[in-house]
Amino acid sequence: MDFRVKSDGFCVQTSTELHEAQDRIEELRAERRKLVERLTEAEATLESHQEVNNSLERRIVDVNAEATTARQQLTPDREWLKASLVAHTAQLDRLCQYLADVV
């Protein structure tokens, strides 16, 4: 009879441990589901940020190309303006000299 009591006690203890283990497994599964959801959200956010980053990088390339084109177009204009300013200054000096001679 003593063996029967010990056997029943062992079965109860084992059954209790089994239920505790099953509960723990369910808790871990629920935690895993939450973590997978968070990971999915983080991946979506990361993908969105990557798209924005790629878009900004393309805009930077475009702006740099436009700036280079503008500089290339402005260089001849600036040189022409410098030459024109020198010519007008010389012409103004001559006119001032003519005025000084007349007066």
C-alpha cells in the first residue's frame, strides 16, 4: 500500500509539473507572438525609413547635378560681367577726362 501512495504522489507531482510546464510554454508562445509583432512593426518602420533615405539621397544627387550645371552656366556670365565692368569703367574714366578737359 505504501508503494501505491508513493506512486499516486509521484503522479500528482508529475502532473502538476506538466501543467506548470505547459503554462510556461503558453506564456513563452504569447511572448514570442508579441515579439514577432514588434519585429514586424520595426521592420516596416525600417523599410519606410530606408525608402525616405533613398529618396533623400536621390534628391541630393539631383541637386548637386543642378548646382554643377548652374555653376557652369554662371561662369561665362561672370567673366562677361567682369570684362563689361572693366570696359565701362574705362569708358567712364575717359568721359570724366573729357568733362575735365571741357570745363
